[in-house]
Amino acid sequence: MKVTVVGAGAVGASCAEYIAIKNFASEVVLLDIKEGYAEGKAMDLMQTASLNGFDTKIVGSTSDYSKTANSDICVITSGIPRKPGMTREELIGINAGIVKSVSASLVEHSPNTILIVVSNPMDTMTYLVHKTTDLPKHRIIGMGGALDSARFKYRLAEALDAPISDVDGMVIGGHSDKGMVPLTSHATRNSIKVSEFLSEERLEQVAADTKVGGATLTGLLGTSAWYAPGAAVSGLVQAIACDQKKIYPCSTLLDGEYGLSDLCIGVPVILGRNGIEKIVDVSLSDAEKEHMKASAEGVKKTNGLLEL
């Protein structure tokens, strides 16, 4: 199992670290355009191998895509990160050109790969990859919902004063501050609906805090977060590599599902060795349906800024 991570910044390096520590991949290639940067990160990570007990080989490369050849899974984290006050949508001009070039180079060297897109605005970047590569749609996946759901569960556990292992919840919709749709109607604490423990007002606050989870961290850190995004990506990679058939909310190209077409947006999917093996249709409350519709309109508006 060979995995490539493009972009050796904080998110990419964290992703490579979590994949290596989980010890399911034989090789991780870390690639960056900055001279020596990926090589240095790879060496630093390899020097933790004996300490963290993994045997995954981590290789660094400066813009040499030949080293990524025959990758089973490729992760695209490259592009500029958010700064305080920026929306994900404001990154589109620069990141679209980067993602288009990177995805073409990856597919050239690994035509059978599965691509996971992390670069923002993520739903639009995932749509761009669909429009500019010949990969089938089940092999193009946008990572946003897994991260947003982790942030949702964090806020739920906080509100419930419960261990996070007791809490389950999911966020669908667009990966943006306004586009996220936290499914409060489905959220549970050890199989009991959270509405049994929390007032509607408190649940609305949990949802609101979830939506600005990334912006909150950007304001505190001065840049985008990296630990949780890296862990979220590694979870998707492991689900595919190990054929786990796990359900994650991922951005995928819809063709009538949820009443939506010709856009990529976060919905529950089953992930396995073939990538997206099935889109899961879940019942939504009337409010959630309206939020999903509004989220889709926002994503389509951002897609309209692409120069395809």
C-alpha cells in the first residue's frame, strides 16, 4: 500500500504522521515544491519510527512526481491556508490552479489511484478534479465532513459533559462556515438522542459553534488547524486501504441523490478499497433539508467562479 501526500505543510505532515503511526501503509511519499522541505519532514518523521513503533517508509520529494508512481491513494493538501478573517471561498483563485496541476501530475503517474482532496474551498476543488481528470467519480473524494463531524462531536461532548467516546454525530453539506449541516436530529449519546439531554437552544448553539470551528481555530492560531484535519484524512485513507466499509461524510459528485446534481457536496458514503462504494441516503428533518438546499446553492455559486 503506497500513499502520496502532496503538500508537506502542517496538514500534510500531520496526515503523513498519522498514517505512518497506524502502520497500515508500506510507503508514504511526501511531496512539496519548496526545496528540501518534504525531504526534511520525511527524515524527521522517520526518526520517530523506532520511538512510535511503525515500519512505514516515509520518503520526501521536491516536485518529483516520478516518486509518487503507482500510488494507491493520493492526498492533495497543497495550496495556501486560511488566515484570520478569510473564508475558504476566498482561496479559490490561487488554489484552483495548484489543485488542477497537482491532480494531473498525480494521475499521470498513478492512473489507478484514488484521490482525496483537502485543499480549500474543498467542495469546489473536488468538483474541479472531476471536471479536469478522467478518473471515475468513486475515486475522487473530498475531505471535509469527517473533520466537521469530529468538531461536532467535540462540541456535543462539551455540551453534554460526556466522554467523547459516548457521543456520535455527523455533519453533511458544504465544507464552509455557512454551508455545514450538523445533523442534530441524528446525534446520539450511547444510542440515546441528544435531544433527550440538551435543549433545542443548546443544540442550536452546538451547531453554530461547529460551523465556525475552523474559523475559531484560525483566529486563535493565525493559520488553519492541522492536527484534526490530518487525523481526519488518515481515517479516510485507512478506511480505503484496509477496505473497512466505514461510513464517513465525504464530498462526492451527486447525480440526483438528495435531490442534487452536478456538484460535489458532503453526504454519508461507505468507503472501501474502491473508494466511494455507496452513497448512503439518510432521512433529514425539514429544517435540515432546507439547510442542505441552501448549502448546495452556496457551493454552486463558488463553483461558478472556476475557469474550466
